[in-house]
Amino acid sequence: MPDQEDSRRAALFNAEARLSWVLAALAGLLGAAAFMHTAGYFVTFMTGNTERAVLGHFHDEPRVAIAAIELLAAFLSGVVVASWCRRRYWSGHPHGPTLLTTACLAVASALDILLYHAASERIAFVPILFVAFGVGALNTSFVQNGEVSVPLSYVTGTVVKLGQGIERHISGGDYADWLGYFLLYACFALGALFGGLLSLLVPGWAMLITATIVCLIVTGYTHLHLDRHGPLVR
């Protein structure tokens, strides 16, 4: 099976893999931007939002539970809308989801600026709903046979696959069984680290604007780099 192994190794560093690292880092940065300058809202961690939605009532924190439900709904809506747009308009343009994410961040930034003078240093909740929508849309960037093939912010699944790949390598497999998942995870973590460092340098009101600029740059990279290598829809 040498040809198959060579093909898998080559796929670890092809154009699509490189873009997945960039977008995973972007997802990590957006998650950090939303978390650091808010009351601790998750826009990438839907498992945590689900538990908050259920357990918030047990801690007599109904507002936390309701906020978690709204974040879940926003994220899910982003996935649905981006998937519909991919089917209708973006079949030949893989940068579409990142463009939608950028637009959502721009709207979130504008709303936060309007609300900022009447609010505290923290980012208001309504703009964070738009960020969650944008992250949901971002997760539809890689589609194969109608299903998401690289869930960018689903770190739990990535870690599970990483563990399975390590076991296959130990059992006689190849480093290609786990390296791709490790790189995806590492890029998400680096993006979160970068977002955390940015939060120390950028005030709350400017954090979403900074994230919008970064997302716009990534959208341009996606358009110039991946569109020339072919669509990500199969």
C-alpha cells in the first residue's frame, strides 16, 4: 500500500490542508475575542453552551441558560444559512463562508460601537450572537459529499481522532494517521493564544474590529489561494 500511504502524506500539506490550519486558527482567535472581553460566552464551544443551557437552571442562573440557548441558535443558524448559500451560490467559490463570517463580524463591530457608550468595557451580548453566527458559517468551509469534512471549531472531535490516529500509528500505522489532526488542533490553540494576546493589547471596544480585519485578510487569502486550486465542494 505504498502509493496510498504516499497520497495520505501528501494530503497532509496540500492547499486544502494549509487553508484548514489558517481557518482553524481564525476560529480559535474568534473564540478568544468573544470570551476575553465578555462575561465568558462561548462562540466555538457548543458542548459547553448545551451544558450551560441545561445546568444554568440548577444553579439558579436562568439568564446564563437563556444566553447559551441563544448562542446555540445563532451558531446553528450560521451553519444552515452558509450551507444554503454554498448549495445555491458558492459551489465554485470556497471563500464564501469566510466572506459571510467577515460580514457578521463587521455587523457585530458596528453594533458594539453603537452600544459601547451605553455599556461597560465588555462587548455587549447582541454582537456576540453575530460572532456565533459567523463561526457557525465558518465551519462549513470544507464540504465533502454534502457533509462537513473538517469541522474547524469542533476541537473535541479533533482530539478524539488524534487519539485514534496515535493508536493506529503505535499499532503499525504511519504518522499520517495523526499528524493532520494534531496540526489542526495546534493551529486552533495558536489562534486562541493569539486572540488572548490581542485582548491584552486591544481594548474591548476595538477587539471585534481587529477580529474583522483579520477575518477579511483570511478571506482574501482563501479567495486568492484556494479558488485557484479548485472548489472545496465535492
